[in-house]
Amino acid sequence: MKNKLKNFLSAPVSRREAVSTAAKLGSAVALSNAISLPFTSIARANIPTSAGAVNAGEVVRHSACLVNCGSRCPLKVIVKDDRIVRIEPEDAKDDAVFGEHQIRPCLRGRSSRWRVYSPDRVKYPMKRVGKRGEGKFKRISWEEATAFIANELARVSEKYGREAIYYNYQSGAYYHTQGTPAWKRLLNLTGGYLNYHNTYSTAQIATATPYTHGKYAGSHFTQIAHSDLVVLFGLNLSETRMSGGGQVEELRRALEASKAKVIIIDPRYTDSVITEHAEWLPIRPTTDAALVAGIAYTLISENLIDEAEVNKYCVGYDSSSLPATAAPNASYKDYVMGTGSDGIQKTPEWAAEITAIPATRIKQLAREIAAARACYICQGWGPQRHANGEQTVRAIQTLPALTGHFGRPGTNNGNWPYGTPYGVPSLPVGTNPVTTSIPCYLWTDAILNPEKMTATTQGVKGADKLKTGIKLFFN
Ligand code: SF4
């Protein structure tokens, strides 16, 4: 059975063969998953005897992994007789030179061959022939497909206007479709479309951060080379930025240089906890703001804050820097110490009840951060992906300000770290004549309840309300 599986995975397959063989091998694949066989057996099956060698009849094509993981790793695609026989990492860079290292794809990129030859892949235009949801489709020609789309575009434009046409924010194949924005170009050139704003990843942090810092920015991970303590809230690079060239690699190299202690606050025991040799503080999801308040209470009550310095750079820490327009006792210190409007002291014991982190550990954490020479505090995007995520974002951003760990080597302002941008070739998309845009999460409302979509209730931008609902959806 093991040999059959290996042959199945390494041989060129037609779609029909793949479907039929997959069905026969279904139980074997399930069994293999349970004992962690597939990746190792495939890796061995695909690795040439001498790494990087190209065998007779094979040619190398250069491509990239285009899923939306935040990286875009280059791939060497080895092709024989017009079929991909294996995927290898690019090897043009010398690992010995810092900053010139290879960008190594993770298993997801290395298994791109599986995607290309997956029996589940839609390879031809398929038109729905049954009722929606019934799962009945028939294959049509490319000519029929393009004519159908063109006719629908014209029909909907004429009947409802261009605001009824929506181009959806996709994520899984983001770099294919949005990085090469042929659809947006087409829609712009033919009259425009209803746009979206925000992203699935950063809606709350991008919106909330300007209220704290004025703009969305952070220090580079390479600053950690100068830190002695790193505190990460819900940041799990080993699973979300796993390329050998991106931020996980920068973090790894910076930690190697500084040997800083790492503390990860996360509901899950993640791969990052393991690979970064971190102390894990498990926390109840969505309670990070309470943890920060408990830390702040310790900092204030143990006199660990340089209040003159905080008031010099921040507005509203205590009454001395509170704007005259603010309500009395509306300062951050009043909120934490229980003299604000809710009258609740945010003690470590109070925070422990909410977060499930023991009060003793909360106090210790406050003292550790205060005593650090250079503490790098940052947050991932998980903690803000909840109701009230904006408040979580802003709470975490107060910690560096309270402890003076900002604006110096080895520190950060509590944000997601700055990443080096790199240019990617792309088609010009032109200008969208339709200025209306909706939050990316709310497209379902724009279909079902468009009359309720307004600027004040649902965050519509560029117009007070939607003129019409979505009638044609590009996804
Ligand atoms: S890190 Fe993995 S998923 Fe991301 S681009 Fe590279 S190979 Fe693809």
C-alpha cells in the first residue's frame, strides 16, 4: 500500500486518473495522515539524488508561491514533458552572507504541485445548471464563458448601475487575482464597480491605531537584536509568516543575536512558542486588554512609571495631561486605579479572574517589563479579530508608552512590526469611477439588506448609503 501511495504521488496523472486513483487510495491516504507519512514520503519521492540537479529531459521554470500568507517565495519548478515533476527552492543566494540568504518556501509552497494536479481543481469554465446550492454544473467553452460574463456585465450595468457590481476581496489566491489585477482593470475600463475597504486581517488594528499613534507604524523585527526582553501578544509567525525569507526569519536571526527572553501571550500553545524558546502565558481569548490593565495597576502602585516622562509624550495619562474638554477623572490612570467612571480597580487579581493568568504572574510580568533595558512589545492580528478588537489594540499599545520602551533601539510601539515592502510587477488598473465602498466583511449585508447599508450604521464610505444592492459578484 505504501508503494501504491508513493507511485500515485510521484507519477504524472490526468484528472480522470487522479479522481479514480484517489478514490481507491482514500483509505490509504487517511491512514497515512494519521501516522504523518505523506509529507516525508513525498519529500523523499521528489528530492533528486543530488539536490538542485536537473536530470535528462527536465527544464527549470521560475515561478512563485502566490497564496496570501504575506510572503511570496520564489519556486523552481522542474518540468518534464510539460508536467511538473517537482518543486525546489531557489538557490541563487548565498546563505553565508547576512541579508542575502535564500528565501526558502515552506511546505505549502513546496507542495504547489499538488494544487496544480489536484483532482479538486477547476480546470475549465463550468456553468451552474441546477438550482443554487444543488452542485450541478456543466462544462462550457471559454468563448461561451467570456460571452456570458460580458452579457451579464452589460445587463446588470444597464438595469441597476455599476454600483450593483462588486469585486470581492479574496484571500487564498490573493496574489494571483489582486496582485495581477486584470479584473479590476476590466471593471474600471467598463464603468467601475462597488469597492471594499479594510482587510480580513487588519480591519480593527488599522482603524484603531491612528487614534493612539496618529499613523499605523511599528519598528522592524531586526530591532530585537538590541532587546533583552520580547513580549508578543497573539503573534504566531511560525504559522503565519513561515517563509525562510520573511519576518519569521528576521525574528529568528534577531533573537540569535540578542538572546533576549521571549514571552508569548496566546490562548494556543503555538509553533512560535516552541521555535522561539518562549515562555507561554495562556490567556482567555479577547481578554488582553484586561491583562494590560492589571499590569498597569502594578506599575502604578509599585511606582514603576516615570510619570513626568509619560506625560511629556502622551496625552491623558493623568489629570495633568488630560485635555480640558475631557470629562473629569477620565484619565488612563483614573481608569486603572478605580477613580474613573466605572469605579473598578483594575488590580492583578481583577485581571486574573478575566484572563485566567494568575495574579502573581501578572505582577511579575509588570516588574519584568519595567526592569528590562529594552523591551520589544508587539501584537499579532489575532487579538484584534474580535468584537471590541480596537480596544485590545489600543490597550497593548499603551504598554510601551507606560514603560518607556519606545523610540529607542530594541523597542517597539506595541504594533505589528514594520515589514520591508518590495515591488511586484502589475498591470495598471486605471481609476474606478464608482467611489462608494463597503467594509470587506459586510458584502453579505450589501446583498441581503442593502437599504440598511449607510455611512453611519455600516461604515459605507464615499456615499451616504448604497443606491442598490449587489447584483453581480466577482469572486
Ligand atoms: S511562506 Fe509558504 S505559503 Fe508563504 S509564500 Fe512562501 S511557500 Fe508560499
